[in-house]
Amino acid sequence: MQGKIYVDSEIGRLKGVVIHTPGTEVENMTPKNAERALYSDILNLKVATREYNQLSGVLGKVAQTWEVSDLLRTSLENYEARKELIIRASGNDTLIRSRLEEYNSSELTKVLIEGELLRRDNLTRYLSKEKFALRPLHNFFFTRDSSMVINDSVLIGSMASRVRQREAMIMKTIFRYHPQLRGDTHETGRGPGECTKCTIEGGDLLMARKDIVIIGNGCRTTTEGIDSLIDIICHHKSDKFHIIVQELPYTPESFIHLDMVFTLLDRDNFMAYEPLILKKSRYQTVHIEIDNGKVSSIRDEISLPSALKSLGMDMEPVICGGVRDPWIQEREQWHSGANFFAIAPGKLLGYSRNEYTLEEMSGQGYEILKADDVISGKSDPESYKRCVIGIDGSELSRGGGGARCMTMPFSREPVTI
């Protein structure tokens, strides 16, 4: 089945989504190297897999799911794709390159994701403290960050950390060479004179409407990365287009991306971490207007919600952690309490552990469903106008992301907002 690439909102009915079930790459961490792998703790793969299966099980009931490993394996059957990815993944290491060239498509897929052990065949490698010659992609089950769809084009992420750069290389290969997902791809800051500060990750980019992108500016997405996105939009779009930039704190680490403090839930609802999104702070909201291929206006806005309201998106907030206690808000935001993924307008996936957030949503008309009940057929999201499907997240949340982080939608039905 051909996967049509089109996403013009965060909430349109889901048709196709790319996921990656966590594997041994997650276990190949120790407390000593967890921070380098961008984790604050190590995960139990058995528990994380059980929780992840709830996410993938629900998604499989409502849309077509595509596993990264399957997509990559097929893409690597193309000689040009294989050659290009091996060169990029190995960098200047000719030894790694020659070893990667020995593998068939299935073996190469496994190594590119799970890592290649260091062969201790000389003194330098024997004495090395490294376990891997090619490091595992510990973060790849967060498929959101390495690519993102803006209408009918795919933007390949430019990852802030070197440990994640191969994720973007793999997604570029898939969207350029997979026979069913091949599409129009763009990269930020690539080519001669490449900007090393030019980074952009999918957790920071939200598709509000076909003519509105919201993007966070923080530790993972730089102003240079956003400037590169502006250049791409100016070059490829002649219609009026809006970019709403929300500045983010660099700490704590739970503010890593915009979707950890703000996500869209329905045509008239958004989820927000109140202290940052709804209260006055020193973090700017900037509205960039593009018209006829040029930046026509850059101006400050009072807040992210007010910027959207000025563009006809007048929405009511749902407060992460509820409204009673700032400490609870902080605790639930830390565990991805603001990070929701829509399978249709008003129908969402999120962690069931964030009880106060779900209580707040229930008070605004969202029925709370259990993932296992949806998978078994006991509950049907179609029977409700609004619902939240709760997945277990005691282990997955320790990886630093939620349901939106673990999904890369490439196809949604258009929605009128």
C-alpha cells in the first residue's frame, strides 16, 4: 500500500505513522554512559517493551503503522541508498565503512540501529574503554525528532547531539528511497558552508494548520535551525505562511522540546504547562509571517495562545497537572504530562500515570479509556466525541518522552480548524 505523505495539523485523523519498537539498543547502556546517551537513567527493556506494545497496539487499531527497521531494510535494497547511508554513517572511518559494506540489508539494518561491537584486534582497540565501534541508537524509539512532515514535504531533522545524528540519516534514506514512502525531502543547513549551530528536532515542531507551524527554540532547536526552516518555506511556498516561535528554558531537562509543555488536543483545546505557556515569563513568543516567498513581518506576541488566536485559532487550555497545586503540575510535566498524540480530533494517547492531568481532561469532557481495553475491542474510541487512551508509562517515561515523542505521523486526513 502506498503511503501518501500529508500532514496539515496535529489532530487530523491518523492514517499512517512511523514507529520503532525499542530493542537491544536500549539495553546497551550503563549508568556510566546513560548521560552521554541523553538519558538520566537506564531502562528495563522488558517493562518498556510491554508498555510500548500498548502504544503500538492502539495505533495498529486505528491506522497503518510502519516499523523503522522494516522500512530501512527495504530501502537498503536500493544500491544508491545503501551506498549513501554507509558513507554518511561511517564518516571518515574507513574500517567501519568496509565492515558495513560486508553486510546484507537485514544485517546492515540491525547494525545501524543496534550498533557494531568494537573488534579488539590491535592494541589501541584492545585498550579502548568503548564497547562499540558504531554506537547504538538508544533514542530511536522517539521517532518524532529525526523527521517531520509539513503538508506534503518531509523535513529531515538536524539533531543537536551527535549520538542521534544517524537517526536522521536513516529517516532521510527511508523517505528518499523506500518505494512506498518516497517523497519530497528537505534538510536544514546542509551543503557547502554547513552551519554547525543549525539544529532542528521534531519534538519542537507542531503543525497547527496548513499555513501555521509552531516551533520551540531551546536546547535542541536553535535560532539558526529555525532560520534554515524559514529559508526552505520561502523557497517552496508562495502562499502566506506563519511560523510561531516559542522560546524555551534550557533547564530543566524535561523542557527539552516544545511538545513537553504544549500539545494540541482538538479544534478548540490545547494542553499546556501553565507556568511557561499561560503565565507571564521572560521567554518570548515571536510571530514570523512569510508572504510570496519573503519574510514580510517579524513581531513579538503576548503569548503562544494569543498568537494562535490572532490567526483564527481561538482555543481553551487544559492544564497539565490540573489547577490546584504547582508542585503537581511540575511533577506531571516531568513525566510527559503535557505530551499527547492525537489519533483524531479530540482523541488522544497519553500516559495513564499522570492522574491529575487526566482528571483535568475528564472535567472537560474527555472519556478516559485504558489502552488494553481498546486493543481488545472492549472500548472503541469511535464511540466517544472526546477520549484519552491511557498507556502505562512507569518505564517509558524515564526515557524522557511521551506518546507524541514516540510517533512520527506522515499521513493524516485534512481537518478544518
